[in-house]
Amino acid sequence: MAEHTRSSTTIEATPAAIMAVIADFAAYPVWTGEVKEIEVLAEDAGGRAEQVRLLLDAGAIKDEHVLAYTWDGDRKVSWTLVKSQMLKSLDGSYTLSPAGGRTEVTYQLAVDVKIPMLGMIKRKAEKVIIDRALAGLKKRVEELAV
């Protein structure tokens, strides 16, 4: 990922518990406000999604993406754009690092849109996406742990 935005949070859970939430695409509409519909198009031998179609509705922005996923156990998942109406590219990842009974989750994202956009505005949008995703992930993982 060339230019990217990154942010981290600490979650009171194991990497396996967090990765289980990340891998549960059917539940995304519950904890990610913008994802309205999900369809897993292909899975790897371990049953984790390799290709996923997501229907997004973020108010003024509505789009359908197909993303390809690569899993590294419970340490990292990364994705890249296969197709989209509004985006040229979308590369992201969650990296999970155990930290004394908790886990530090780092989300990295790089987005390139088909319409011209100032880099500063694009980075701000990436930051908002990351912060919402991390907050939603943290809330979902911690709710399931109760």
C-alpha cells in the first residue's frame, strides 16, 4: 500500500476472538453501519472468505464492492479491491498483536476513487472509515465476550 492511513485500538479479547468477528461477514450489517448486504463468493479450505461482495450505503455514497481477502491465521487479514463502481483501488488490513490479555488491533487503509479528490480530503475520509470500523469492531467483540 503506497499512501495509507492507519489507526489502532486495544480490545479486551484474544486475537482469535477478534478474528472470529472479522471473519463473520454475515454479521457485518449488525456492527458496521455502512454495510447493508454481504455475500461470500468464495471460501478458502479453512472456511474463511476469499472473495466477498459488499453493498455499502453511507448516505451520499452508495456502492457495491467485491473484495479479495488473504488470511494469516489470527495475526492478520488483508484485502484488495476486485471491482467497484466508485473506486479504483481499496487495500486494507487488520493486524492483531497480543498485548498482555488484550489485543492491539491496527487497521490500515488506502483508497483511490474514480473521481478526482484532494489527497487531504481522501485521507480524512479514510480516517473516518478506520475510526468507525475500529469502534464498531471493539464494541462487537466486547459485547460477544460478555
